[in-house]
Amino acid sequence: MDGSFRIGRIFGIPIQVHFTFFLIIPVFAWIIGTDITYAIEFVTTTFELSSPVSFDTSLITAGLMPYILGTIISLGLFAGVLVHELAHSIVARRNGIRINSITLLIFGGVASMEEGLPDPRVELPMALVGPLTSLLVGLICTGIVYATPAFVTDTAVAGLIMFVFGYLGILNIVLFVFNLLPAFPMDGGRVLRAWLAKRMPLHRATRIAADVGKGFAVLFAIIAIVFFNPLLLVIAFFIYIGASQETIAVKYSVLLGDVRAGSIMSSPVTSVAPTLPVTKVVEMMYATKHLGFPVTEHDVLVGMVTVADVQRRTPIDRDAMQVRDVMSRDVIAVTPDTPVTDVLRIMTAKDIGRVPVVEGDRVVGIVTRTDILKVVELKEI
């Protein structure tokens, strides 16, 4: 995901942090720190620990401690989110789904997985395990709150520990409840789709779950505007967009499930030599309306040259350049037997508009996004 960087690996899964993560941490810390009295009342009321003997707040409110605790609670919350996503990922990996990464964002965490059409028998436990893990974390934090007075004699230190774990316990239980809302593509929405998919075709189950998710997104957006909650508004936006994208992805997977690259590729293919002047390539693009060409040398694929490659050079530089100077050398190619769903996944992951089709080293065709869209339109007839 753009704007993210890796901070490490857990169970072999790359853990990434998006730059928005660093925006929400100080906001949470500020919210808790500036209204520490309300935060204390929130925790004590929830756990019925209002007695000053069992809940000493003197250390919690001292100096900059409210802001320090706010930061600790924020980091603790995202640690819980990370554990939540790890639970999803472990179950997915045990069912043969490849996990690319887990990314922490402003609104939580996202596990990037490589999967085809979702199997309800796999999706149901995979969706449930995340919220149940959050519930478990919340219950463990709650247990620490009630156990602390028995093991910590200093009432001020005990109060601090009880406040931090009490707040985290509440947040993780709220996370459990919130994620079980049937707002697809959240966990509850995926549970709903898995349940529906056992009773109807997958694409129809996805459409129903997505419509329910969009309904929740609109509701969240209204609540966010009324109560001026920017975070909930961001969550509503991502739920709506995510539901729409998932519907399209499943539709494409269903419609293209039995289609191979060889059956939709454009052939024969116009290729260019590495020594061809870039100006000539531009002329060919204008003449053919094609935005990219395979580059071959002795009939062997050695690169791709696209309009984006040309645009990275100034018009003055292009006059003195050959194709070899601007072409992309790290070319991803497929065979005629490659499923079109895999071709589309490559295009999406690499942000490219065309993929050459090869037999051995020889280019026999090319598949573009337009080719795929035409097939989808025909399949919908």
C-alpha cells in the first residue's frame, strides 16, 4: 500500500505502518490527556471502581502523565488491532491463502491477502476469529484490572495499571462488537456473506452483503456529521468504497473464472526493436492508438515500452533516445493457459494496463484491461 513502510515481521508476515497511523496516535493521546477526568470516570463507572481506596488517581493526573497514558493507550489499542489482524492472517494461511502484509492505518488494520473466489467454509471462521481475538484481549485486560489490587500494594501504581488496562479492555470489547456489525467488508459483513453464500450463488450473496454494508456506511456518515466525528466519517467512506470494490472483484472472478489469456489476447502483436528511436514509437502510438508495445530482440521478449515510459522523458531528450533507453526491462508475462483472473490480479497489483502473452520466449499476444472489460460485458449478456 502506498504511503506505508515495513517495521518488521511476525510469523513471517510483513508488518507495515501507513503514514496516517502517526496522525491518529497524537490525536488519541490529546483526546485522553486533555479530558483525563472524563476518561477516569469512564473507566471507573464501567468497572465500578470509584472508591478512592481501590482506584487511586493521584499518579494518573500528575503533570504530563495524562498525555503519556493517552499515548500508551493509543499504542496499546493498535497492538490489539495488530493481534486481531494476525488472527485473521493465521487462519487464512492455514487454509492456503497467501498473506502479503498487515498494514496499520488511521482507522485500524488491513491484512492484504491473495485469494480467488472466497470459500464460505473458510471465510466464516477467518472472519469470526478476528473479533473473537479482540474479545479475548478485552477479557484479559479486564482480568488484569480486577487482579491488580491483589498483587500491587502501592495504590497509586495500582490505580495507574487499572486505568490503562481498563481503558484497553473497554476499547477491545467495543472493537469486538463494532467488527461484528454486518457492515461488509468488515468482519461481520463477511460473516453475513459466508452465511448467505451457503444458500445462494456467491456473487448474489456478495451483492446483498455489500448493499447492507453501504447502508451502514451511510448511517455512519450521518452520525459522524451530526456528532462531528471525522474518524467515523473516514470509516464510513472506506466501508462504502470497500463494499463496492469487493462486489466488482467477485463479479469479475465469477464471470472470468473459466477464461484463459489465450482466448482473449490480441494477436498478432506489433512489437518494436530496442534500437528504434523513441520518436518513431510515439508516431506508432498515434497511428495505432496503442499505448504500449512489447520490445523484442531476435524474437525474444526483452522489455515493454509504454506511453508512461516515454512521458518520463522530456521531449528534447526523446529526440536522442532509443527504445532501449526508456523501456521497462522487468516485464511480467503470462502464458496462453494463464487464467484471466490471474492476469487481472497482476494488472491491479502492478498498476499496469497490458500484459504480454508468451510461449517460450516468443510473444504470441497481448492482453489489455480493455480486452478484459469487453469479455466481462459479453459474459453479462
